[in-house]
Amino acid sequence: MREEQRTRVAEGAGFFAALDQSGGSTPRALALYGVPESAYSNDDEMFDLMHEFRARIMSSPAFTGERVLGAILFEQTMDRDVEGVAAPDYLWQRKGIVPFVKVDEGLANERDGVRLMKPFTKIDGLLARAVERRVFGTKMRSFISRADAGGIGANLDQQFGYARQILAAGLVPILEPEVDIHSDEKRQAEDMLKAGILERLADVDEPIMLKLSIPSADNFYADLIAHPKVLRVVALSGGYSQAEADERLARNRGLIASFSRALVQDLRHQQTDAEFNRTLEVAVDAIYRASVGP
């Protein structure tokens, strides 16, 4: 199974769906979906509503392995069921979509132009559960707002350090050192970031994945996409609208989407199932076309 999943991730045509909003971002995600904070009174009710939203996406006929290669899940989603089947098994067995799980615990305060990940306090247990639940890989996000060599170096040291631990557990890590698309130093930060990634890939024994902001210069990450230590490079939407993210992505050969907000931006709780499925179909088709290119 894992070899089939690895081949699909490395060579398949399609994109990744990021369904991994965590506690801090869940209220905003629900509000954009049309569920106000007045609709729930505690975290348990909030996460139940969020799981209903994610299950609605995963069970939609528009959401299949024909165009969606992988899905990144929030930890709680990994532990829940969809239509009576464990979410990772539902994705792979019913939909042909490779499951991943978010493992970071949020961002620390900014220092030297970056926000490192908060120290992982439950990584061993989370990785063990991910293996038990037949998850293929993980994802972890940090943030870069300025072209500070020391900050970017510390950011990558942390990402690659955890990546080695994840690889040792038998999972494939997605490293996501996001560059702020609004930064005046975005281009310079991307130069430093790519150089730092290429340097550190020499010390990785097995292939990893990368999730990066769509670059300022088209095809800037071509050498990372072709690198033997990189299984796949996916792109985050980073605050661009779906239309702009799709347009920018389509100009980068080999770079595929891993969109979150841009995937679900037009989905609403109040839509009928038919309306919801049609809206998701339009989004999936547009992101797929941008990912596979001309």
C-alpha cells in the first residue's frame, strides 16, 4: 500500500487538499463557511461542526483521487470517522486519496524575521497514532516574513530536525516554511530559502516533500522539483484568491497546489448538497487544471 501511495504522490497528476485548520484558525474557517461563533458554545461543539464541514468535502462526489492526490488532515480529523470509516482509510480506500496529518502545534512569536514552530510536545504519540491509522505522511508549517539569513537558517534547521524524526518513524514529512506573499523582501527571502534547503538536503537519507509559497519568479523551484531527495513540491495559496493562485501556479511547471482557503472559499454551510457539490466541483477542476499545466 505505501509503495502505491508513494508512487501516486511522486508521479500522479492532481493536487493536495489542505483540510488541517487547527484550533486557532477554526473559528475563522467556520465563519467563512457561514457558521458564526454563536452557533457553538465550546471547543467540542466547534470541532464537531468543523468535522462535519470536512466530512462533507471528503464525501462529495467532486472530491476523488482522479484529481486530488492527497489530503492533509488536522489531528482530530485523523482520529474521527467519515461515513463510519476511519478518515485516513476513507480517503485511501474509498477515494484513492493519500492521507497526511498536520503535526505542528502552532507558531512562536516572530524573531529575526521568522516565526518558528512552537516546540513539539506530543510528537512521539502523534506519529505512533499516524502510523497505526495508516497515514502516509505529515505536514508542519513555519513562517518567514523577512530576508534574514539567521532567521531563515534557524527556521530550516528546525524543519529539517523534525523531518529526520518523522522519517525515522516511517512517515514522509512535508516541510512548509511559508514565505509571506505580502513581504517587501519576498524575492530575497526565497533566494535564501532555496539555498538553505538545497544545502540541508544533502543530510537527509530519504526523500521529503516541500510546501512552499508560489515563487515571485516563475519556475524558481525547478531544481527542488527535480531533486532526488524531494518526493514532490506543492504550493500553498498564501492568501491569494483562488483565481490568482491558480493563475500564478499554472506558470510554474511541476509545481502543484496544496490549497486550503482557496479550495473552500465559495463553500457555504447554507448550500444544499447539490449546490455544495457543484461549487466544490468548480474549485477542484480549476485547481487541478492549474496544477497539471497546459
